[in-house]
Amino acid sequence: MKIRRILATAVAAAVTTPVVLLSAGPAFADTPKPATSKGAAAQQDDLDGPDFEELERLEAAYAAAEQKVEDLKAEREQVKNDLLAGNLGKEVVEELAAAEKAVADAKTARTAAEAVLTAAKEALTAIEADAAATPEQKTAAAEAVTTAEAEVAEAVTAATAADERLARATTAWNNARVALAQKGSLLAEDIKAAEQELAAAEAAVDAFWEDKGDFEECVEDGAVRSTLTGPKTITIGSSANFSLTVKNTSDRDLDSVRSYLFAAQLPESWEDIDEEHPDLDRYFDIDWKTAANPKWTELDFQDDAIELGAIGKGGKVDVTLRLTVDEDAPAGEGIAFTTGEYENEDGSCGISEQYAEVEFDIVEPGAEPEPEETASPSPSPSTSTPAPAATSGHTPQGGSSHIPVTTGGELAATGSSDVLPRVGTAAGAALVLGAGAVFVARRRKVNA
């Protein structure tokens, strides 16, 4: 399972469905954690022969189902692109072009032949009216008319044949287009069936682990705390450095710590977001490095985590992030989120209940930075029940850290786009939820 995709989808869901997420805080807090008594690899090591073979079979079925969905979606996207570009097969496309040229050439030839005939007829009329014209001249003029008439008839026949050829080529082109559209429709049905197969395969892996029973739960706690800071503006087509600090605030050493990061460009309006394919990270590239890993490492939002290794009690790791904004990015608002998780050799594990965020403006080259705005007080809740105070503040730009709100309440307005004021808590909660989903994926489902 591509574990980062779960996290990206969770954050995208926060952006596209903020009302649902904002009203579902308690549900996030109660999200079941993956059950395990040991590390993921150790869990598999404990399985006996038949059980291990069964797990491998289930995981292989899941991987095959996931690949099938991806392949079908890629094929359907190609069909869509071919339809838009008119890629209906080399033979069909070339024949249509050749037929269209043949019609144009036949029309030109017919026009020329008709002009020759008209001239020949005018010459014959003039000679017949000329008393001085010899019989030979009259005969030649008449023969020229006859020859021109034959050439016109031949041109008309050729034009008719060219028109018929074009009609056949056009029919073949239309038939190919219809067939491609039908293929797209059939692929849509195939994708739906494949997604059902994938869900069934995932459920089978879940059921396998649930049958094992007697596992401890990974906890949601404050053992890993993240701080994220960065610039208030980033120029389109340039890069900027951010600082991420991940600290072990627990009372013990943590054997394996990782951070997840997601950056999003926020459209001006909710209506601008494609809920099925939000693709909000498409304008960003992020690289990271640490003292232990001094070379820049590219971070794939969909598949990667920042692997920090062991962090001793009270220790921390500083991470330098380089965020690059694509040259095609529109000016507007941007936001980045991060959270962490840990796993110990004794089987204990946890998901951070805290996340950090940083907001920034994406500006055109040469643009003057706008004055920083001050957050307004939170509005009163829409119901008569008093809203509990949030467990953290919200800074418009520069960086902040939060513990997800687990009860009702609303975010403060910041005066920016209608997307940004509502995304902070929602996406942060989804980030933590997504991290939980990552644990489920890594430790109990496929690729455990």
C-alpha cells in the first residue's frame, strides 16, 4: 500500500470537505489505533508456516488488486487524452487526411478543366463567326471543345470518387472515436469493479490480523513534538528553506522516529477545488536534510516519510527543508503541515497528537510583500452551547503548532482567501488521522 497516499488524501479531504472535518473532532480522537504487540517485522516473524503463507497470499492479492486499479485508471486517462487529441489510430487518421487532400485536389482539377472548356467553347464560337476561318480551323476548335468536355467529365468523376472516399474515411474516423469513447465507458465500469476487489482484498488482510487478537494498541500521545517555521512569502519559481525540529518529549528513548510533511496551494474559493482530484501539492517540491543525512533528499508526498532514526529522551533532531514553488504556480496562499510517529523495538508505538503548520504567501517575482495580518478573535459558536477553548492558538503566518481540537468550536478568520481560515484545524486533524491510517497500513495491513 502506498502509505503516503493515505496521508495526502486525508489532508486533501480536509481542504475539500472542511465542514465535515470540523464537526468530527471527537471522532478523530476516538479513531482506533493499529493493534500490535511488537514491531511490524516481529509480528510476521511470530507467524507459523501456514499463517505466514496465508498472509503472503493476502498481501499479494492486495498488491495485485491495487496495481490493477492503477493500471486501469492509467489506461482510462490515456483513452481520455486520445479522444481529446484525436488519436484514433494511425491508419484512420492518415486516411482521413489523405481523403481530405484528394477532395481538395479533385476540386482544383475540376475547376481548371471547366475553365479550359469555357475557353474552348468561346474560341469555337469566335471561329464559327469568322467568315475568313478555314474549315481546318473550325474542325480544330470543335475538337478542342470535345477534348475539354472529356477532361471535365473525367474531373467530375474524380471529384465524385474523392467525395466518396472522404465519406468513407469520415465514417471510419467517427466509428473509431465512438469505439474509443465506448472503451472509456467500459474501463470506468472495470475500474469500479477493480476498486471493489481492492476493498475486499484490504478487508481480507484486516480480518487476518484481527483474527490474531491479543495485541496492544499504538497510542496517540505527545511523545513526539514538531515545530515548523519558515518564510512568510515565497516567490514563484524559487525555493525557500523551512526549519523543522522534532523533539522526544517522552520519558524514554524512542528507537525509530519519522515525520510526515504535506504542502498545499490553496485556491481562492472552495468552488475551485476538484474534490475527486484535488492535487493541491502539484506546485511544490520538497527536499530535506539533517546532520545525519547531510545530502538533500527529495520527499515524495505520496510515498515518503522523513526518517529521523532514534531520538534519545529529551533529544531532538533539526531538519532543514527546501520548498520549491513551480514556475506555473499561481499567486495566492500556501500552507504546510507536519506530524510525527515513533516505533520502538519492544513493540510500543505512537502517533503524535500534535501537528505543526506554517502558512505563507506565494507571490509573483518582483511583487511587494503585503503587511502581515493579525488574526481576529474566534467568533461565537453557532449553537447555544458554550464552545470549549481550543488547546492552542493559530498564527496567520510564520509557523505554529497545534493539538487537534477534539470538541466543538470554530476557527478564527484571518482575512485571507475563503479557503485558508477554515483549513488549519481541519487539515491538521486530518493529518493526524492520516498518520493513524499510515500506522494501520504499515503495521497491520499490506506491507506490514
